[in-house]
Amino acid sequence: MTFVRIGGVPHHVVTEGSGPVCVLSAGLGMSWFDWDPVVPRLAPYRTVVRFDRPGHGLSAPAAAPPTAAGEADRIAAVLDALGHRGPAVVVGHSIAGLHAEAFARLHPDRAAGLVLVDSSVEEDPRPSRTTAPARVLGAVLCAAGLPAALGPAVRGLAVRAATVRGGAPRPAPAPVRTDPALVRRVYRTSRVLRGILLENARYGAVAAELLALRDEHPLPPGLPVTVLAAPDGSARWERRQRALARRLGGRYEAAEPSGHLVMRDRPDAVARAVLDVRSGQEDA
């Protein structure tokens, strides 16, 4: 188990495999082990870096509310701490898709490619002015003992809801089994509940900041970008994901069948999207 200190905050990091580097960053409330089905498909060909953002997984609580620039810098700092100073393919799921894009815009020399996995898309974000309500709610829920009592169960319900839509099961290539002891270790803590609430409260602000970055910081010319979406019958979601691909000059690919947790439902599609990236990584 490895921890690196970034901005004074210990971050849990897992590195496996060899070859060109790719970074996997999961969505709101998810942990490093949610990428478990993908890693065996990548590790023979890539150095796979997974990390938990502050207040997620096994990482310590955040020292400050998240920002788009801060999350971009966090990815760069994780790579630096591990000694990976060359370009990396960054894979961002859900809200982490915003962070991955910000990384490519603010650290263009470090970006070998982007894979946005059912990424968050906000055309007209509405930032919250304060995180105070989220902090108060977190304090109340933690004082009532809800994380210890219900955290793992809520996590299980959230995963099932994200991998099963419309009431119909979405078959995965193989059963996805997460060690219950790990789930309890992570989701029974007040630290993770507070981290989820804080990141969610800042969601609109991070999305708005990314829109501003698009105007000020273009993506590197020719950067390979794949938008891997799970439309699951939603024409509106598919239109928005296709529009994101066009906006970034990338390609759109549908992961079907799949729910929002594409890395669990279709790990083969995620791995293929990463391995398909052809860049200067291989020549570096």
C-alpha cells in the first residue's frame, strides 16, 4: 500500500504493470478498487496508476474544496511523486472526466491522450456559492453514526443503481466482486461521507471553471480523445456525449450494454479505448 503526500494530504496510490503510463480516476464516491476489472486488461501493456482523491478511498480528507485547476494539478503531482514525468493517458470517469480534461488543458506537455468514461457534461453549470450546507449535513450525519451503520449498504445500492438501468440487468463479461472487507473499511468512515458531500457541493463550480478553461487553454493539437459513453437507451445523453466528443475533437464510442459504471460493466471497452491511443508515449 502506497501513500504520497500532495499539498500536505496523504493520497492512496496503486501502481501496477509496465510500459507507457495511464492514470485511472473514478467518479464521485468511487474508490481505486472500482477499476479492478480493467487493470488486468491493461497491466501487461501499460503502467497503470490509480489514486484516490482526498476524502475518497483511503486518502485523507481534503485540505481545501476541489477546483478544476486543483484536480488537474493533483493528477500531475501524483505522477511526479511516482517519478512519471513523461506524457500519460488520463482516464476520467464521470466527474473525473472534468478533471482529466482540465489536466490536458493545463498540462498539455504531460497529456498523451484522454479517455472520458461516461463523463459528466454540463453545458450551463450553476455553481453553488458555498459548501457550508454540505459541511453541516456531513457533521449531522456523521454525529448520528450513519456512515458506520449504513455506509457499505448505501455504497452497494449506489453501485447496483449505476450498473442496472431501466430495471433490466446489464450483463458484464465476468462477475465483479469487490472484497466486502475493503468496502467496509472505506465506506464506514465519516471521512468518505464528508469527502463525497464536499466534492458534490463543488460540482457546479468545477464544471463552470472547466468551461472557462476551454476558452483560455486549448487542448494540445492532435491529442487523441475518446468519449466512451453508456447511453443505455437515452437519446439525450447520447447526444450530449457526442457533442462533447465533437467539442474536444475526439471520437465517440458507445459502451453497450452498460450502465454508468462502465469500468465494471464493460472493462473490455475501457481497456481497448486506452490501448488504442497511439501517441508519442511509445517513442518517448
